[in-house]
Amino acid sequence: MNILFVMYDQLRFDYLSCAGHPHLQTPNFDRVAAMGVRFTNAYVQSPICGASRMSFYTGRYCASHGAQWNGFPLRVGEMTLGDHLRPLGMGCHLIGKTHMKADAAGMARLGLSPDSVICARQAECGFDPWVRDDGLWGQGPDGFYDDRRSPYNEYLKSRGYASDNPWADFANAGVDADGDIASGWMFDNADKPANIAEPDSETPWLTRRAIDFVDQADAPWLAHLSYIKPHWPYIVPAPYHAMYGPRHVPPANRHPVERRDPHPVYGAYMAGRVARAFQRDDVRAKVIPAYMGLVKQCDDQLGVLLDHLETTGRMADTMIVLTSDHGDYLGDHWLGEKDLFHEPSVKIPLIVYDPRPQADATRGTTCDALVEAIDLAPTFVEAAGGTVPDHILEGRSLLPWLHGETPDWRDFVVSEYDYSATPHCETLGLAPRDARLFMVFDGRFKLIHAEGGFRPMLFDLETDPREFHDLAKSGGHAAEIARLYEMLARWGRRLAQRVTRSDAEIVAGRGRSARKGILPFLVDGTEVPADLTARYRGKAPVRPDEPD
């Protein structure tokens, strides 16, 4: 079996028609949901691109792999999907984005040659890249945000888009009434069509690269198709720019009570630039239709890919996973972007299609179990025929749910956020090591712990599903807070770093030293089987200084 692991960047869990969106129709996401299982309570391990993706790719919590913010290197030697799958005979390939920063200092320390296969895989998060493009080719006074080459920019130049950076000048910009660039970086331009032919825009381009890969690939393979959209800049080519308008924009999910005596960290984020922009109704009226257009284009291109899999017969032997690295506030809770732990930010879509007969009973169903992003790595290992190395992978395989079983499962999920690199850390006067948040959610109550001496936050999603009322503002709910803190403490006591010996290896190794002659603490030797002491009994050998 092959695995097509599709990730969309910044796709909200509720912006799909199968998840109940009132205006946005996504028939191809729905098509996969009808063939598989849609998990309705899936959560990322960090609501920020880089940290979240490193958890997907390692199957480990952020506190375990350590790459907790965009641009924080994933330390050399950290095992990733490729390290787990290749010994099982499955290739592991990248088509699109990882947001991974290589541990160049670590590789140099170990003397890894830059042109070696092992070094190349360390630098590419364990993948063999078919094409890597992280999709943010911003350019300012100090140069490019991303210093790698852009295959997408090279493609655009080959198509005649005359610019040093056509990603910025065409794919993510429109044209204003005076013929000037209307950059997608400015929300005022979100309602304009991007100045690019739709087939040349990012999502169709990457879909074609994926089809090229599938057509030449020898099974079995995992292909991580990682789309750049619907992540900002919020601008989309025609005809998608005009498919939705202000009448399709839902009222912001926010309440004045959230701004009364907010938690200091939450207050700092509400006062930030991106939040202030999304607190404006005119911004939401332009940005959200563009975001919906980007999602619609993603769905249409998913249809192109699904049709190709059907036509070529690959649908019958390919597991398909659709998910996102985090959500997007879009003005909910007085916020924009992601970063914190309200549902629009930390909860993600997750749809899994398993083509094998064992999954027939669950096709077209939903599963409400508490799922974490790190569950995909062990799912892939098990699907590839391997035994999950649970001393390394901290998630749990989803195959039992896909095959109609009801496994013993977790009773809470955890997400982390290190905001030490943000202006909010400085605003709050924190040392970088104190700028950390932890979420624990048991399916009803959500606790957010903040380092730095702050009080916690607490929400009851059963009585307050819109997450307006922070119950920890008052002196009540001490029992719930204590119970959730115990869950967080249990998580903190997990065995996270003993990754070089499994439990099975430890059990199998017990007593081996005795059979190799290490026999301390014996009184007379009768305490152990006689064969263990045979080497140490019998006539003593002659010393060299004794006469023959």
C-alpha cells in the first residue's frame, strides 16, 4: 500500500462542507470523507507552522523534539517518518512545504558531508524531496525571508512572468486601477484577483508536481503533498476571487466579555497588530472571501488529483490523509492568525481513507475520539506493516478506529506554544524560557497553563462551546483546575527521551550480563545456575612467577 499524506497550510477544521460550513462547498474533501473516516476532535501539538510540522514528522511532542518555533532547527539525529518507513521498504518523499530548518551546526559537528545521502535527508526532515517549496518568498530590505531556491519562482519565470520574484509580483499580488502592484500583503487588496493565470498559481502547480511523482513512483511509497495555501497572503486568482463575498462572511465568534480582565498573554495577543486588523469588519469582509476562494481552489485541485488516482488505479492501493498544520482565527476571539488554543486555531481537519477491506465497515463515518497530530506517524508505520516503536513515537496508531475497533484510548490531548520569539514576550517582560503555554483538553474542559507566574485559563466547552468565558478569572472551579493540572503533570512525566532502547529490548536484555560472566554480589556461587559459574571453577592456573 502507498500513502498520500496531504497537508494544507492554515486550513480551519470548519471550512469544509462535510464539517458543516454554511456556504463553502468542498465536494472533494467530502468525497474522501465518504470513503473514509473524518476525525472530529483532532488537535495539533503546537498552533504554529514549524513546531506543528515537526511533531507531525517526528511523531513526538514539541517538548520532545525541541523545534518549538519557525526557524528553530530540528536537531540532527531526531528520527522522522523516513527513518521509520524506509526499513519497512517504504520510500518517503516530499512534494511542497515542510518549514523545516536544518541543524547545520549539528551536522558539521558530526562531520556529515553536505553531499551525502544521510546529510541530505537530515537537511530535508527525513524526506527525499521530489520538489520542496516552502511558499513564502517575501523579499525586503535585508533580502529574502527564505534563502533557498524557489522551484515555483523558477517555473513562473519559465512561463514568462518577468520578475526577479514572480511569487510576490504575480502569484500573490493583483493590479490596482492605476496599473500598480496591489500586493497580497495588504488586506485592502484581498478582493482583487491575483495577477496570474489560474493554472500557473501555486495550488495547481503543486498538484501537477504530485501527479508527476505518482506516475513515475514505484510502490510502496509515502508522498507528503504539502500545499502552501490557504495560508496568507490572502489573495487568489480569478475566478476564485469572486466566488464569495461579504454576505458569506459569518459574524465573528467573539464577545465583549473576552476583553474584560483578560489573561495577560491573551490580552497581549488581542492588542497585537494582526489582531487589531482582524477586529475590523472591513478587513474580515475582504479577507474571508479570499480565504474561502483559496480553500475552494484547494478542493478543486484535490478533485484533479483524486480523478487521476482513480483513472490510474492507484486509488485502490493508496491510503489518503487530508489534514492541516493548524487553523486560522480570521477575527474570532478578537484575534487573527493562529498561536493560541481556541478551537479555530488548535483544532484541525483530519480525514483518512484506508483502501483495504478491513476499513469497509467505517467508510463515511466520523470518529469523535481525542486525536493528536502525532498519531499519524504510528498510523503510517503500522500501515506499512511495521511494529510501532512506542519508545520513540509518542502518538498512537489510528488504524483500530479505521478498522471499526474501539481501542483503549487517551483521555486528554496536549498542545504547546513557545512564543519567546514574538514581540508579545517582550511586551510581557518575560525571559524567553518563560514565554511558554501548555494546553490540556479532556474533551470538555480546556486548561491553558502559562509559565512566567501567570494564572491559568479554563474553558468549559460543554456549557460554553464558543469559548467566551474564562472560568479561571473567578475563584471557583478549583477542583477542575487541579484535575487538569494532574493530567498535565502526568503528561510531563511521560518517558520521552529513552529513544535508543525499547521496552522489549530492555526485557530481552535482562540477565544477559550474567551469561557473559558478570557475576557480582555472590556469596558462594550457589545463588545462580551452575553453568554461569563454570568458567570460574576448577583448578587455578599457574602464576608466571611459580616454578613448573
